[in-house]
Amino acid sequence: MRSAAHAGRGALAPLALAIALCALAHTTARAQTVYRQRDANGQWVFTDRAAGPATVPAGDSMSLSREPEGLRVSLERADNGDSLQLVGTNHCLCVITLRVLIAQSDFADIASGASYQATLEPGERRTVVETRGAQDGKRQLRYSWTVALGAPDAVHQPPRPYRAPFALGATFTVSQAYPVRITHVTPDSEYAVDLALPDGTPVYAARAGSVINVRHDSFRGAALPQMLDQANVIEILHDDGTIAVYAHLQWDTIRVHIGQQVRLGEYIANSGNTGFTTGPHLHFAVWRNAGTADVSIPIQFAGSGGSAVTPETNVPLTAY
């Protein structure tokens, strides 16, 4: 699900697993400062209260965004006479699943503990939750929301094994792959592959697709919690609805833009050491929308003679 791009020494925490936590009285909404922080599962939490030194102001709108033209989803409250609505808008270039969880409700037709889910096409705006009736200005509605990228009915069907995302003929060591889960401890990183690429190594598209998100302005890397959203990243939507994630990229080396169609083997960026990481490497994963969250899925790389190679920790991988 979505949030800012980040990864722990190769573990990209749920990027679109962003959660917006709202405490709203049933009165006219006002602009307010929104703070963000990580929860115990590595997910972004958006709230209107600062919870400590790790809390970062996130702006004055209840939306999640990595870049204005990138992955941006909003959930807005609208008061229209005798009705209250929570309206979701998908500004992304891919289908999303928006899920709203009701933590507390004083409204008879919205139960505490209830969940509401909607699949939104690119550019679509839709009412996800609505209540009608007399408004007394005192009723409370508390809720959280999550976003999963890609169509929920996507089926992983690559036309061939993935191309290793570095120069043809080059060989680099896989530093972490399933079932090893030193840092790949969340569903979106379980089947991710860490490749020990030196800083500045050219990165090539492992599969063709359309760029739906980029970040290129981070130049720092460290094993510190505040670096979780500081990894430069490219996300590419495949024609089967799955999404490839290339993370920890070098500062200002990204050569693609949002909306661009990328060919198999196209040069897209350089590997780096940005974000939550202890050393230079490339974090590569393929995500599928599992309905309420994005999960990583097993992948194979193209080997010699058209064979398929399953990545293994500490085993060299050659690009064919």
C-alpha cells in the first residue's frame, strides 16, 4: 500500500501502505497540520497530533503523496447539509484499492469497527463512506485509511523471466532473497531481491511497463528510522497489473519520468545508497495488489540459454 519510498537494507516498507488517522468532529472541516510517523509495522501513520521527535509535519491536507505528479491519493471529508461524506480521489496513473476503517463512530448508520473499500480507476473520484440524518455538531467520526496499488484482480504473467537489472554479461551477488528475511520482514518485501551493486552502477528495466512513480532528490543513506522515506525509487506498472520497484537509487540519476513507457533493458537510473540502508545495493521487488495491501511475489531471472533462475542469497547472478 502506499506511502513514501523507503527500504531497510533492502526492505522496502509498505510504500502504498500509508495510513491516515483522523479524529474529526461532525462540524465544518478546517485546514489543519497533519503529522506523519512510522508505526510498529513500518507503515506511515498520518495524524493531526505530533507524537514525538520522530513526527514530521506532512502538510495541510489529508492526502498521501511522494511527489505532486506521482503517487497521490486523497480522502476528503465533505459536509453537505444533512449528509457527511468521505470522498476518495485517485490521482495516480494506476488503479488503486482504497480501504477505510472506522475506529469510532457516533453515527447510527456507520458502525465502529466497520470497513469500506473501493477500487478507483486513475483520476476517479468517489464517495466511499456516507451518512445522512440530522446533524447536531457533536458527533465524532474517527477512521484510518490504506491504499494498495494496482488492480486487485491482477495476475502475475510475465512474458519471460525478468532480466537482471544491470548490464548484460555483468555478474553481481544476491545479498538477500527469499527465504532469507533479515530485513525483508513485511509482506511487500518478503520476496524482494537485494543485489550488491556498487554505488553508481547503471540500472536497467527488468521488464517493460509504464512509470507511475519516481523519487530522485534524496542524497543520504543511513540505518536510522528517519531515513525510512528517503530512498530514491522508480515504480513501473506492468501490463498484467503488477508493479516493479527499484529502490535506493543514486541521487539525481533517474532517467525516466512519470507516464513514460519503458522498454525491457532500458537504462533507467544508477544504483545507490539512499534511504534506510547500511550500504550500496539495489532493492528490487514485484508487487501485486492483494485486495487490502500490496504484497511482493516470487520472481525468476533470465539465465543462460533462456533458462529461469531463482535468486538465492550469496549466489552470483548474471544478466542475460
